[in-house]
Amino acid sequence: FDADTTPAINAYGSSHVYKTGATGATITEFDEVYAGQRFTIISGGAIVYDTTANARLIGSSVDITTAAGDITEWICDVGGSTSSVCRLVQFTDVSVDNSGGI
């Protein structure tokens, strides 16, 4: 998905791994997910996850900004087509030394 601020995760196929486009975007929520769904997103460019302005994305006291190659993993508490609530499980920043583990 490219420049989509509310990507419909299940509309992109049955995969559990997705890659954003290179165009920067601020994602405010994930649409078309189900409760308990877990998925991974590989950033293709500068993507911001808005974890401060609303209660749809939970996982940080500040917005999360990723760069190309960074990885986030999410699990959803509440599913829905437009009212999902998803929690950040993991964030890998490929620009830092991760040799000591994540």
C-alpha cells in the first residue's frame, strides 16, 4: 500500500507480511482486520504510525517514524472495517546496531 493512511490490510491479500510504498504517509489506523490478527509491515519509505492522536494504534507515547527497511509488527485487539484497535508488538530500526537482540 502506498500513501494510504488507513490501509485495509485484508484487502491486500491473505499474506501476513506487507510492504508499504516509498511514498511517505501517516497511518492512523488499519481497516479490514479481525481481532487477534497479527501482521508485519516492512516500510518502503518514511512511514509515520500515529500512536498519539487517537486510540486506534497503541504502542508508544510518541508517534513512530520508520524508514525504508524498518519493520513493525502489530496485533489487533478489536477488528472491524473502520474501527479497529491494533497494538505494536515489535519495531525493528535497521539503521541501528541490532546485534545484541531486539
